[in-house]
Amino acid sequence: GSSTSPARLNLSLHFSPGMLAAARALLTGGKQDEKMPEEEKTEQEKPQDDQEMETVAAAEEQAGGERETDAPEDTRAKIKADAAQLNLADSTLNVMPVSNGKMVMTLVDGGFQYLLAGSRSTVGLKSGRYMFEVTIVETINLQEVRGQKGPQPRQLVRIGLSAGGSSLFLGDGVEGVCFDSEGYFTSDGRGRKAGCKFGRDQTVALLLDLDASSKNANTVSLFVNGQRSSDPIPLPENLVGKTLFPTVTYRNVTLQVNFGPTPKAKLPFVCRMVSDAAAADAEVAPAQDGKCEVLFPVGLPDQGYFDWVDLFLKKNPSYTELSDRKIFDWAETSGLWRARAPGLGDSNDKPEPKFGIPMLDDFSLRKVLSTIAPAVKRNYIVPELASNLLATDRKQAVQSFPSSDFKRTSLVVMGEPESGYRDYVHGLLLEEKKAQVQQDDKWASSRRKGPAEGIRPKPSVSEDKKEDGEEKKDADTEMKDAKDGEEGEKEGEKEFEKKEEEKKEEEEEEKKEVEL
């Protein structure tokens, strides 16, 4: 019962094999054993994901065909043929490249099977329309100890784009977008169903359209085995106008990454790949020249040591932090849960694991990383507060990085801080105060409502109460309860005012300490 014309409706109906068989039986007079036509049999035998992709393709045909058109000829200067590849200096330490960087594996020993791996391309895109491909070559299935369940799914692939210097873990934060092997699209830290699942032996292509003249400008699309798997999805506003780097995040799989110039699975239209990008449309990350640096900051406890480290990493994103706290952040970002109850020995320098998984709680990851890091040329910072203070421990840590590959520096973080550091710490204190005030406001609001809500409503006189003495007694009770409620409300307000005054005094004292 709709006024909408049937010609304007696009319906895609899916029937299970049982439903088709029942319908066929009705049409043939109950003869269900009659041979199924080859076309219908082939349709039923297709995987559900393939049917989903064909449904998208059919919808495109009904809507007037593919949303993208063939790329025109481009005579502008191109980037170097071998410029586009995964940047090992901008990858997590468990990324293991093979076949000249065209394939990447991941470490799986010492608890690494629970952690995500991430790598960003050396070429970022700032205009034009380009694509790159990822093929899942193999999946790794490791046996877990009974009762110790790691993050799910065990095998995971995310293919997407991220801003330079942002997190290598797609889906973590708002500086990237991605499609994952579970069929979800994630942007702004939120995921939603978009496209279909993909797995082993399938080639997945991500298309980025930054062509201002295109009707699909500032969108991303996913293709599986050459067929469209998602509609063009707009980029979030905070990423529009930024240079975006192809990025992959994965766990327990081996990937083949193809930046071109020839695609493995051709799309329904002609589209250039990243390695064939015009120099004006791309930004190539600079290569690491000369020796890398490993920095050992030396400071005192409770003197803003780790705040200085955080500020240094914010200003120098090319440095990789090697510390226990970074390992635990990595594990939590990978989906592992860590108990937050602080223990007697818990600190920023030596946090307690509390993951409930032996290979993580016994610091096996730290041992593996200490072996890998000197073999991977990149800049490091090693913020081990206690160890860096001791000359013997510091000397041992420095010697693990060969002087032929690394410039080894010990930096003393003491004395009068620079103005940038003071501003950074003041900003952190301000954010903490704002969060505390918001929490106190919620508490005060609930306290104010509490006494008023605590006043009992006026009791209605029952129909069976006929004596005036009983009614008078009920009225006296009402007045007493109301008076108690008002007094409770006044006491609550006084208590709140008292706490506000105490907080102001604490803020003034902290401000004086910071100035000192």
C-alpha cells in the first residue's frame, strides 16, 4: 500500500536453498527430486560473501553502472618506480619484511601472536585517484593454553589510510580510516558494517579518490577480487586536505602488498596505482641517511620524567620508544585486557603486567624486543628511569646498540625546564582539573537531588481511616519528614561548599608548586 512507483524501487532478495526447494516443489506439484537447473545450482553453491558482492554489482547496474570512470591519460612527471613500498622505519618492530618488502610477516613467539603489527607506506597521497592491493597469503593458527584466551579474532587484517606521524594501528584514534577482514569500516574511532568479509587467497583493493573534479571526491572504496564490496564512503572532515599514507594493520597472517603499477585483480574501470602516482599528487617520506640515534634520558623520580618523554615523542614522531609501559600500551591497543588495580611495585617505570597470560606477564616480549631493536635501523628512545640512573646498567644497555649503526646519547633531564615543557605540563594539569571538576559537578548534582528526592510524598488518608486523631497523626508525620528533608538538603549544600573551598586551596598550592 504505497504510492511509490514500482519502477523506482530497487529490491535485492536472498532466499536460502531450503526456501528455493520448497518453492520449486510447489511449482512442480511436489516433485522435489527433479533436477535443479544449472544456473540455480551454481547460484546456491556460491559463498555468501560472493553473493553479497554480486548484489552490490547488480545494484550498480540498476543504478546506472559503476560509480567510478576510467582514469584519463596523465603526462605529468611521476614518482620513482621503486619509491612506493612499506616504510620499515615507520612500522612496528614485529613487522618482518620478505621478498624485497613485497610481503610482510609477523613475529609469533614470546607473546607476539597476541599483538597487532602495523606498517605505513613511504608514499602519501594528497590529490588524484589511486589504489593499492593486499593479498592474504597465509593465516597462522597457534595453539593457546587452555583457559587463556587472547583477543579475537585471532587472524585480523585492516587495510586503510592514515596521516603521517599518527598511530600505526588502524582503528586507534581519529587520524585514519580502514576496512577490516570482518566486514567493518572504521573512522573517528567508530566501526560500522560496510562491505563483506575477506580472507585467505583473496585480493583486496582500497581506492582513494581525492580528485576534486570527481563526483566521488574525498571518498574511499573497497574491492574484493576486482568486484566492488562497498559504496564510496566519505572521509571524515579532519582528514580532508591532509596527506594520507596507505597503511596495513594485521595479526597472525602473511600479506602481499602491491603498490603497482599493475594490479593483480583488475577493477571494472581503469585506475592508476600508488607507484604510478604523479609527483604533484604524492609526498614521498625521506629515507634515513647516515647513523640512527638511540637516546637514553637520565632523570629523577617524580620530577616529570615521563612527561618529558611524552613531549619529546610528540615533537619527534620518528623515534620509537622502548620501555615496559610502551609494551603494555601496545598489548591493550591489540585488544588485551589488563587489570587496573595498582600493586605495591606498580609504576610508570616498572608497571605490573596483570594480563593473565604467562608469555606477557613474564616479560618475554621485552626479551624478544631487546634482541630485535638493534637489528632494525631507526631512531630509539629508551626511557628506563631506574636503569638509566645506574652507570653499570646504562653502559650495558648502550653496548647492545653497535656504534657502527647508532649514535648513542645519554641526555640528562634535570634542572630548570624550558618554557615549552612548562606549558605542556600546565596543559596536562589543566586537563586533569577540568576532568575532576566535571566529575565533582556530577557528584554535586546528585547530592542536591538526593535530599529533595528523599522527602517522602504526602501519605493519602486511607478510606478505612475515619478517626480525626489518626489523620492528625499522619499530618504531623508529613511535616516532620519535610523538615528533615530540608535540613538534609542544607547540610548537603554546606558540605559541597566546604569541598569547593578545599579544592580551591589545593589548586593554589599546586599552582605555587608548579611555579617553583
